Amino acid sequence: MHYLFLAVAIIAEVAATSALAKTAGFTKPLPTLLCLGFYALAFSCLAQVVKFMPIGIAYAIWCGAGIVLIAGIAWRVYDQRLDIPAIIGISFILVGTVIINAFSSSVSH
């Protein structure tokens, strides 16, 4: 069940960060409300996850997945292209997240 909460936390964080780009410094009400609402959902779900998983591991997975997804969305939606060093760096983050999930004894499966 904690992986479901973690997935919702990741999706909500990605939605919030995507909306953040549209808030114009929190001056546009609808994107600001969406942004804050999704962040609230993300942190609420993450708080449930850390009941079952060490916070360092949960946060690493949450951040790693969020970074990879936001980079992809920024590329597709906002046409923010990544250069080779950025792609390599984000690939390391993705590989690290997979290693944590697949091999760490700190993660309860």
C-alpha cells in the first residue's frame, strides 16, 4: 500500500511543479491553487509513506522519479531541450532510483 501512496505523491509533485511554471510567481489564482493543492497532496501521501519506509529512501525515490518526469515534461510541453551532460546526469538519477528500489534492504517490498 505504501508504494501506492508513493506513486500518488510522485504524480502529485510532478503536477504541482508543472503548474508552478504557470503561476507567474503565484500571481495567477487558478494555477497557484492547483500548484498548492497538488503539493499538499504530495506531502500528505509522502507522510504516509515514511511510516513504512525510511525517509531518506522515500525522499530519494520521490525526488529521483520527480526529476526524471519533470525533465521529460519540460522537454515535451515547454520545449526545454536537455544537452548531453543534463541527459547523462538525469540518467544517473534514474539508475540510482532503480538501484535503491531493486537492491536496497532499506526498502520494504
